[in-house]
Amino acid sequence: MPIDLPIRPRRLRSTPALRAMLRETELSPSDFIYPLFVVHGAGVRTEVASMPGVFQLSIDQLAAEARSITALGIPSVILFGVPAQKDPVGLENFDEDGIVQQAIRAIKAAVPELVVITDVCLCEYTDHGHCGILNVGDYPNLPAGYLLNDETLEVLAKVAVSHAAAGADIVAPSGMIDGAVAAIRAGLDSAGYSVIPILSYAIKYASAFYGPFRDAAQGAPKFGDRRTHQMDIANAREAQREAQLDADEGADMLMVKPALPYLDIIRQTREQIPHLPLVGYQVSGEYAMLKAAARNGWLDEQKAALETLTSIKRAGADLIITYYAKEAAGWLIAGKLSA
């Protein structure tokens, strides 16, 4: 006996062609930004143990890597550098011949159209592993080792200008230091780089999902943690405040990091500030979990990775920083060719 159901949503899911035609969120290689870790030396292509398929690369490896990334239709990379030496300030961070500066020039020489974003922070460059200048007794009212906000801003501006001078297309302050966007904007403008956009890590949580990244970038703090400047994982209203502050200071693009545990924050930010491009960062721990589960045969890696990336875009991200960028681009291309 047929049941009288005039509305049957399954009608629109009955064939692959219908499902493809009516798909609301389309994932594309052009949505991805691929992180690169650059180190000193020659002939270096060292796989990160906690991030299978991700490598530390020396400068001489970057031209080939940039060409392979571009060939997949990925429009952009974000650079993280491992310095030759570390010190309390992170001097190599704004040295014109620093590792990131060399990397920018190498990539731009090989593939000028590849958009190069640079991470602007101190943690990989300082001997203490924190994201700024620390109190070593200058301020007796503050604890020893406390991250000094305004002193850090001066260094961040120098780093951003140095990256712009080397040819970076976008600079991305990642430390969640109050006033970083304003300080960097002022530094870039006064140095003649007013055309360089700022991608702000506007909402960066003090997350447990960063562990593998610290292996790759060698930037783990030697003591303490980063909870005085990164956001509390339980807070959402605070994220609205942080996003608005950075937008008001002149950020050209905003980021939510990590992505998957904070899809609600991506959606919230998209609705709150709809006029700025929004980036979701699928971080190292998210990537490593999928890799580990796939290697144990617990899930289908391709399907799971593409599902998580689609969820980030569906939540409202325009672009996704992901270590899966190259693999996901390959899967998407192969899928379209076989369709």
C-alpha cells in the first residue's frame, strides 16, 4: 500500500548525476593553501615523523616543490622557517638572508604566480620557544618569563617588512599578540609596502592539536605554555571580539585555527564579518589523526580527508590551510577525470 508522502527528499539523491548537480558545497584545489617547512642545508628532504607525507625542505628543494604544487592547481603556500641559530629575540626572523627570506626568493624565481604567505611569529626563532619577547626582570610587577606585548609588536613589524622586502605576497601574524595587525600595518605602510595584505590568525585557540607542528617547525616552548595570548578553548563570544578587533585594525583576511574542532567558530565568524575572506587551518594534529587511523585500516583516508575538508568549507571558510592539500588536489582531479 503506497503511503501518501508528497515530499520525498530522496528523489533528489537517487543517482550520482543528481547528487553532483545539486551539491551545495564544491571542494576544489583552488581552495587550498599548502604549508611548507624550510630548513638550512642542501639536499634536505626530511619526513616529519608525526606527520607522514610532510617534509622539512632545504632551499634547493623548493623550486621543484613549487612547480608540483602549482601543477595541481593549488594557488598558495604558507612558509614556516627553522633558523640556523636561535636567540632571545629571534634575529634571523628579520634577517634579509634568513631562511624564510631565502625561501620566498627561491619560490618566486621558480613560480612567480604562486602566492607566498609567510608566518610572522617568533616561536620558531627564539631559544625559549615563545611567541614574543619575554620579561627577564625589566618589569618586576610581571612574572619572569611573561610575554611582553608591546615589545613584541616592534619585532613583528620588522619581520613583516623583511618578508615583504623579500617578495612575500601576504604576511600572517600568528601569535595572537594584542595590536599585532595594527603594528604590522603601520610598519608595512611606512616601509612602502601598503599593497601587502595581512592574513590575521584572528582566532587561534590554545589547542592540543598543535603537537606535530612543533616537531616540524621545532618551535615548542621550553617552559610554560601559550595560554596568556592564545584563546581559551571554551570561549566563543571572545572569538567575536578578537575577530572584530583585527578587522578594525586593518586585517585583510581572517583565520580560525584549528578548523575541525571549531567549525562553529568558522560559521560564527563568517556571519559576523561577511565582507572579509575567511581561512580555516586544518592543523597538524587533525592531519596526523587521520593519517594514523588510515594507516591502521580504521577508515578510508581519501573519503575521510575530503569529508573533513568539505565540512570546513561548508562551515564558511573561503580557503583552507591543510597538509592534505597536495593529496586532496590529486584526489579531486582524479575524481573529475573519472566522472
